[in-house]
Amino acid sequence: MSEFARPTLDDVARAAGVSTATVSRCLNSPNQVIPATRQRVMEAVQSLGYTPDFGGRALASRRTNTVGAIIPTMENAIFARGLQSFQEALTKAGKTLLVASSGYDPAREREQMEALISRGADGLLLIGSARPEASIEYLRRRGVPYIGAWNLGGPDGYFVGFDNAAAAAKLTEMVIAKGHQRIAMIGGISDMNDRAAARILGVRQTIAAAGIGDGSLRVIEAPYAFQNGADAFGALMETSPRPTVVMCGNDVLAVGALQKAREMGLRVPQDVSITGFDDIDISAVVDPGLTTVRVPHRRMGEAAAEMLLRLINKETVERQVEIPTAIIERGTLGPPPAA
Amino acid sequence: MSEFARPTLDDVARAAGVSTATVSRCLNSPNQVIPATRQRVMEAVQSLGYTPDFGGRALASRRTNTVGAIIPTMENAIFARGLQSFQEALTKAGKTLLVASSGYDPAREREQMEALISRGADGLLLIGSARPEASIEYLRRRGVPYIGAWNLGGPDGYFVGFDNAAAAAKLTEMVIAKGHQRIAMIGGISDMNDRAAARILGVRQTIAAAGIGDGSLRVIEAPYAFQNGADAFGALMETSPRPTVVMCGNDVLAVGALQKAREMGLRVPQDVSITGFDDIDISAVVDPGLTTVRVPHRRMGEAAAEMLLRLINKETVERQVEIPTAIIERGTLGPPPAA
């Protein structure tokens, strides 16, 4: 079997030392196979990255005109705008987009890869690059083109994204230039989320390089939801001395923090400054408007579609397309209150 | 062919008066078939509702454990929360959800039905009931269970939703009880959107029944986007006499209207009142908070999953599950300004 060929039923049978009929039975009527055999077969299925598909060889020779995307969540508007423009570009190219969401769970993401690929997806859009090596290996073995977006990745993959750490660093430099010395952060959960991890890193490194305070950064990590932003903000405001600015890993957390500040009777930015990340619609709607990092989601979605279509068509493609970000100054970042 | 059996390649060949090989060629290599024959075959494909699928008979006998959802848009948070809870319930039942979005276009919705069903979806979630009869006919012929959500429908289908017209009527009664006589509305595009149409109807009928003004209602219809709400609000404020309240077909339009009011130096609700619909997260975040209709999205998503799973498993199911809505009073609705 060559490195990129899709494993066949024969490959599984050979690896497990059983007939192809037994492999089929394991997949279709597992109760009719004795457990020891079943386990041997399922291990072979797993290690080879075999996915039973509907059409077998038929699929290998023709395009299904379907593209899959697996995003971490459909809640909030974090991925919505980018995905919408991705879809619009695909539609123009005659492709149908099917979307699955993983709940930030690598095991679910892997299941959804299998679901989409076994249903003949011509290519996949994934978010970021943080996932178990086995998932990547699975995609490679199946020979399905895929790209990562919302971040840039290692030299191995194809990415359309932006430098999360550099953008966070630039915003932190602006925060420091305003005179802030006591900086705290509400970050996303960094485990298996390279975007969240990079944003925290960018803030942390900039503070350390500037020699602010003792160079350390207080970070609370929380899933992206308004209430979590509010709770974490409340907890940070109980520390002494209080931070003069709370930098948030995304706009959802920042808007939650802003609501909590209002509830606590703190004026933003006179009493405390808050920053966001993403520039989703809501950040221009709140009062005062959020100072945040603008991610050109529509542009990223279009560029991702273009890259994935080129890969599917076996055209030459750049490995990394970096989309520039910008800081949007609205009203939530000001100088620290006079001591 | 019985009414609910899936049409086969043979059925298409018979209907078109050609061989099955010719039908295959039309579907796979249309350029190799002369136009007249191709047209006859494609008409048979169309009228029978035949979709080539990957696996043919294999699919008929086994579940793929995939459920499809086709929603009008992934932008904004209108469908996000309901879809998320729908997905969570499906995941517990071992199903993978694949989502497609139609851009409120019935032709696109139909293409996506075909994409999902030909890839073996066990069942489909659709939004509302407004779609061409041919799309419904297509689903019936394929024998794929489907339900509508976000609205209640006719006696023929299965629905988990709420009474959009009744909820809008109730909110209008509250608006009238506050003393408003000059009511205007920014509605969603009502064509092929039964939810938008029902909300407008509910407002219009309540005003007519109360004999307010001349019983007519000024409505501007606009796609759901902040900027459209802002623009429509600006246009309504130029009419004379000005409306004292602008009722919006959803929260996205209402938040846009609220921003425009702020821009124009109008105080809400002292100078003009604004109402929304949906109670998406953002409506509690704006200042003042939106007075709106709360749709229990999470509950609806769960109930939709339960109904669809029962249909897939051929268990008995109620045809309509109505989810109650409630009015949430925040700060944007007050009495009209003194004349």
C-alpha cells in the first residue's frame, strides 16, 4: 500500500488475518462476530485509517462536489462570518458545503472527519493546527486535501490564517503605551486550541519583554461565553492590587467582562480598561465600543475556499496565506486611573 | 413503484425510454450523450426525484448515523443556539450532524437536500415550512424523515416550533397598552420565510383589530443584518408624523435600529421605543437592553432532535410540538413621548 493510497477492505483483512467477509461483518453486524476477532479487526481498521464508504471505488474516481468544514462551535459568531464567505465562494464554484462542529473535542473532530470523508467530501476545512497526530495521519492516509484556517501552522500543512500571537503582542504594546502596569487576562481554554494559546503567549511575552511589574501575567482561562467573561472579570476585580486593564482572548469574553463592570458600577475605561479580539459584530454594538483586534473574517473565508479548491483540483498552492489583522480603537481602552 | 419507494436507475431508464447505461452516462459523463437524450433523461430524473447515491442498495438497508440540517444562514446567532442543542442531543444518540445553509434561497435548499440525502442522511431538520411543493415531494419520494422547526406548519408535516404570529400579536398588545398609536415595523423578507411573514401578520392584525390610527401598518422588509436595521430605522424616522415605536422582526434588526437611534441623538425609549424578537444573547448586552420575545432555542433544539430521532426509528410521534414563548421586558419599550 503506498503512503497516500486509501486503505481497502483487503488491506484490513490482510492486517487482521481474516477474510474480507469477516471484516464486512464486523463493520455491518458486529454482534455476529466473536469478540476476539472483532477486536483484531477493529484494531486493523483503526491503525490503517480505514473508513467504510458508500461507493468504494466509485468515489475514488469521481468528485462529489461536496466540501466539509469542521469548526469548534456554532454558538456565538466567532466562526460564522468566515464560514459564510467560505461557503459563498464554494457555491460559486459549484460545491456544496457541509459543516460539523466538534465542541472543541479532538475525538469528536476525528469522528466528524470520518463522517465527512466516508460521505465523499472532496476536501476539508479545519480550524487551526492543534489536534492529535493520529487525526492528521488519518487524513493523509485517505489522501483527502485539507487546510487549516484561523491560524498559521507548521511547515507541513496548508494554512489560511493570521498570526494570533503577533496580533496579541501588538495590542499589548498599545496597552502598555497607555501607561498600564497591572495587566490581567481572560483567555480561551488553551488546551487543543492553538489560537487561544497563541493569544495568551503574545500578551505574556510582550509583558515580560517590557519588564512590566514582575513580568508575570495573571490569566484566567474560560470557555468562550458571555457569562464566563463576566465571572472571570469579577474574580480578577477581587484581587489586590486590582488590574487596571483586563485583556480578553476574544470579544465574547470581553463583552461579558464589560457587562460585569457595568453591574459592579465600574466605569470603562475610566476605572478599568477592557480589550477584545476578533471584532465580531457585537463589539461595535456595545457601549462603549470594544477596542479589539480586527480579523478580516470574510477575506479569510474567501482565501480558504480558493486554497482548498486549488488543492482539490491539484493546482499549485502556497502553503501559508497570512491575512493581516489590525487594531480597532473604540472606547474600552484608556489610560489607567490615577493611582 | 409504490408511492414512498426510492426511485431507482431502472425507473428513470423506463420513464425516459433509454437503457440504464445511458442514464448512468447522463449523470456521470453528460458530454458523451446527445442533448435531446440528455434532456429526456434529466426530465425523468427530475420528475421522479431520483438522486444518484453512493452505495445504492447498501444505503437502503443500513443507517448512516448522520443527520442533516439545512438552515437559512450561519451568520448572526439566529439559529446558532437552537442548532447547538439539537447537535448535543444527536451526539448523545450517537449521530453526527452535518449542516448546510441555503442563504434563504429555495433552489439552494433543494440542492442541499440532494447533497445530504445522496450522502445517506438518516433524516433532515429544515427551518419553517415555506418552500416549493417540489422540494417536499422530493423528500417524500426518497422516504427520508424530515421535520420543520422555528415555526408550526400545516397538518401534513412534523414541526417543533412556536407560533410566530401569536407571539408578535402579544408583543403588539403590550406596545398598544403603553399608549402607542403610531407604530411602524422593520420586518424580515417575508417571501419564502414563513417566520418573517407570520411576525408581520401578527403585528398587522393586532393593530387592525385595535383600530389604531387608520388600521394600517408601515412595514419596511429587510434582510437580517445590523446595517439594514439601522438604514430602515433612519428611513422610518424621516416620515411625518414619526412613529413612536419601531417593532423589529428580529433582534439583529432591532440592535441596528438602536445604534441608529443613538447616532441620531434619539433617546430610547424616551424619544422612540424599539422592540425585537428572538432574545439572542446580544439583546441583553446592548444598553438599554432590548424588550423582545424570548424563543427558548435550546429547548426547541432538544425537542427537534427527539422528534427526528423518533421518526428515524419509526416510533410514534406527535405531529406538532409547540414551544411556548415569553415577552422579556428590558429597557427599549416605554410610553410614547408626550405629544
